[in-house]
Amino acid sequence: MIELTVNGTPKPLPAPCVLRKALDELGFQGRHFAVAINGRFVPRHQYEAFHIEGGEALEVLSPMQGG
């Protein structure tokens, strides 16, 4: 078991994994969000290669409409 901070809240994951699997495990599906890890934006094409080991801070950002 590893732990991450997701949008300011501690969240467990069963094991280290790639970012795509972590997002799926955390309930983030679809294409309408952006991800930053430890303050650094991660392009969508890197989700399958970016490894989550535990201790990272993830920010998952959804677009907002309006002005």
C-alpha cells in the first residue's frame, strides 16, 4: 500500500503503478482534466510512462465554464 496526496487529501493506492492506473484507481476517467504531480504538469501522452511510487502530491484539475 502506498499513499498520495490528491487535491490536498491523503489517498491510498494498493501498490506503485503508472499514472494512468493510479487515476483509474482514484476514480478519474475520461479526458476532461489535467494532472500536475509535485507542481509539474504531466502531458496526457506520458500517463502510461509516469511511475507513481508513493508520497507524490497530485493535483487533478477540471476545466470550468463561465466567467
